[in-house]
Amino acid sequence: MNGLDQIFVGTGHWIAGLFPVYVQPLISAALEIAIMMAVFGGCFALTSVVERKLLGRMQNRYGPNRVGPFGLLQPLADGIKMLTKEDIVPFSADKTVHFLAPLALSVPIWLAFAVLPFGRNMSAIDLDAGILFFFAIGSASELAVFMAGWSSQNKYSLVGAMRAIAQMISYEVPLVLSTVPVLMLAGSLSLNEIVAAQGTYTLGGLARWNVFTPWGLAGLLLFLIAATAESNRSPFDLPEGESEIIAGFLTEYSGFKYALFFLSEYLGLFAITGLAVTLFLGGWHAPFRWLEWVPSWLWFAGKFCALIFLFVWIRATLPRLRLDQLLNFSWRFLVPLSLINILVAVAWYWSGSWKSPVALPVRWVLCAALVALPYHWLAQSLRGTLPPPRKYTYAE
Amino acid sequence: MDGAGIIKGMIETARNFAGSYHDEARLTTVQYPEEKLAPVENARTIPFLVYDGAEALPGLRCTACMICEKECPPQCIYIVKDTVKKPDFVGKMQMQPKVFDIDISVCMSCGICVEVCPFDAIKMDQVFELSTGDRFGGLLLNKTQLAKPNDYFNKLHKTEAAEIDLRRVEEKQKAEAAAAAKAAAPAKPPMAPPPAP
């Protein structure tokens, strides 16, 4: 179990050991950076083609199947196309900011990967306030998006950037609030300790993942909805709504700068998916005790891929929201529900000391009702904000 | 229940996803360069010139009347009249084009040239693989490139071509009858009995 599980860690130590002691920290840091960029860069290339193939299949099409076997070399062709395209900067654009925006977007997103634990002993930095670091770094992307929109001197870019700001700030709140129960019950802001808190097993060898509790399940759903909006993905892709504002803040970008935006968008999705796995799905832990022999990084990769599939599935299914629907949904539904979810977690924590054979089912029913009833009421009130059904006088 | 619609939609896409792998009939797309759909009868791309008989240029129906050139909204047709006339299908002497060019990079496939042509000489084609490396010369078609036989027109637009052919046969018969009557006319009056006063 240990050999395969620690193969990357062991190899890294071995390579670092080849160098003199005083450069070893530098070498191991460089190795971690190189591996992370290679793995997630490759992940981006693969996702860009697999997502299109899955979307195609979900819409009864083939998807890209021309370049290479099963179209798998498509990212290579896309990359060559992006690199050889002319890099156009609008005449009236603020050249410096226009140039800096893609960099300002992609650098923080790479940094966010530093705190994620990808396997046993496999996190680049074990920060005590890892999750705070993650959200602090993640919110820097809003600035970059607005830089891109403002510096382009284009009305579509500006409208796209305004939408992006409104959306990202609104959804940052439920995103952070839905993680609060996890932090409260794990008692730590360190992602490694949050994973360790989910590493024990309960009845039948089932892992104590947060998602197997009422507040955890609700928290995961809230987190995923907010994460979809944070990474500008359909059905919350208003900032790039191509049917209304061409490409939003990306309108004036071409060539490699556009590719950087595209890359950052997917990397942001990967980072936030990794965080969802870490917070709610037990990180790199196996779901059952008897499955512990599978390497930890494989578990992480499996859960990661499943969540990415879910995001693609949602994208293939749901149509884009209107801006008022989007903001109503966040402020009148997600924010109150994630606040209530914190109270549900508190109830779950207090009722943990009950000593009774029926304690677990009772706790489950109680906590599930505590989150399901507000869900229903909030959904009803949200329905009240919709305009009445339109009456068509002439068109039937 | 709240959110049931989303779940229903997700199930539908999941069924498409699984179904597209085992049920080929679900896939609505065609693998284009290998597999091609037959164009529908009313499909139209760019105009072409119809000719009768075996040879293209002598058989052109076009009489260089310039109506299509004047009517063409993006003005992609360029015609120069020839000085030599040639007989048309009923034997009447008609003008013919010396130059007939269509710039298909300008053509917007509206079909107005076809609507206005009184001689059924210009019709809409259904070719669409027109890409070329030379975007100026390669997309400017002359009358040799544009000329296509009536059989080809019959193959593309069956109904329309059959009507036109029938009408042309009738016109030809009428013209022949008229010619015969004209030829017989000088001989006729003496033979006919004078009407009773």
C-alpha cells in the first residue's frame, strides 16, 4: 500500500536528495510547481476536448473526432491555432492594463493549487489558514476580469465585466458560507486537517465524509452551485453570454491572451472542484475501509473527474439565466439557505452527544427537515419574484 | 417539488448520453466529407447558365438581355454583348453574351436573377464546396465555368425543369405551326373560296 501510494512523494524526495542540502528546499518546491503545472495543464488540454465530446453526446452529436484518434489531438490543434493567431490590441485600449489582465487572472489561480492536498502527504504547502488563502487568492480573479473589461474600451467588454463583478461578488458569499460548517466541525482552517477529520470510519466501514451528513449534502450542493457561478460556467455564464454581448470581457482578446483566459477559467474550475472534493467528499480518503489499498491520489483523481463530469452534465442541460434571476437566486435563496445550513450543522454537532440506539435516524430526520423546509419556503418565495406568465394575444 | 425540473432535464441529457453510444439512430449529425446528404430540391447556392444540346457555348440560352445584371442586388454579374447573333430554340435570331462573369464571393444567393430571366437561361446551382486558394480569380466564374447542360438542371430541380421543358416544347410547336402557317399563307388566299357578300 505504501509504495504506490507514496510513489510521487518518494520520487520527489529522491530527486531532491541528489542535490546539496542547502538547495534541497528550492529543488523540491520547483519540482512541485513543475509537476502541478504539467498535470493541471494536461488536465486542461484533456478537459477541453473531453468536455466537447461529452457535450456532443449529451446533445446526440459525435463531438470533435477529426484530429488524431477519437479527436484526442484536438487540444494540440487548438493550441497551434491560438499561438499562431494575430494578437490584436484595440487602438483605444489601455495597453498596459489590457496586457496585464490575463496574467493577473492566471497567476492567482495557479497559486490556489498550492494548498490543495492531492493525496497522502501530497500538498505543496500546509498552510494553517489554507482555506482562507484559497478564497483570498480566488477573489483576485474578479479584479483581473474587471481589468480586462475596462481596459478594452468596448461596451460589450464593459457590460460583460460588470456582469462578472455582480455575479462573482454575489456568489462569493454563499460559496464561503457553505464552507463554514465544515470549518466549524473540523475545528481548523487547514485543508490537511479538514481531510484528516474526514478520515475515520463509522458503522459498516463507511467513511465519515462530510457529504454523508444532512448539512454536508446541502453544503456540497450549495457549494457546487456557487462554484459553477464563480467559474463563469453555464448556466451562469452571463459574463460571456455570446447571444447578448458577443463574448463579454473576452471580446477584445485574441491569440495567446485569449488562450490564457480560457486556461484560467478551466484552472479556476479545477481548483474549486479540488476544494469541493477536499471539503465535502473526504479529500483523498477511500469511501470504505476495505478500499484503503487503492492509492490516495487515485481516490482524489476519481472524485475530481466525477465532479468535472457533473459540471459538464449541468452545462449540457441547463439554459442560461437572466441577470435578475441570477442575483435573486443568490441573495434570496443561496445566502439564506447557507446561513440556515450553519445552524443545521450546529444542531448536528449538539445532537452528537445523544446516547440512544435510535439517535442517528432521529438526528438525520431532524437535520434533514431543518434544511429541507427552509429550502421549500425559500423556493416558494423565489417563485413569487417571477413575473406572471406572459399572455400571448396573437401568437399561439 | 422544487428543483424537480432540473433533475428531469438532467435525466434526459443522461439518456441522450448513454443512448448515443448504443443507438446510432439518435445521432442526428452526418460525418460530412465521407458521408453527404442529398440536397433538397429547392436548395440553392449560386447561379449557373443552362445550355441545350451537346456543346456548351453555342447552346447557351442566355440572350445577353442584361436584365439579371441590372436586377442583381450586390451587382455580382457582368455581361458584355456579342456582336454576332445566333438562333435560339425556336429559330429566332438572338443576341448572345461575349462575357458573362459572376463573382461568387459577392453573390448572396438571393435567386433574383432567376426570377427575372425571361429565357430560363440562368438557374440556381446546388454546389457548395467552392473554397479555393485564390480568393480573387478563383471565385470569379466566367461563362465557360458557369455553363451547365439542361440535363444537370433537370437533375437538380426536377419539377421546375419539367415544367420549363414542356413549355419550351409547346412554344416551339407553336412557333413551327406559325412558321408553317406563314409559309402556307401566301398560297392560301387564292385557294380559299371568297366569302359570300
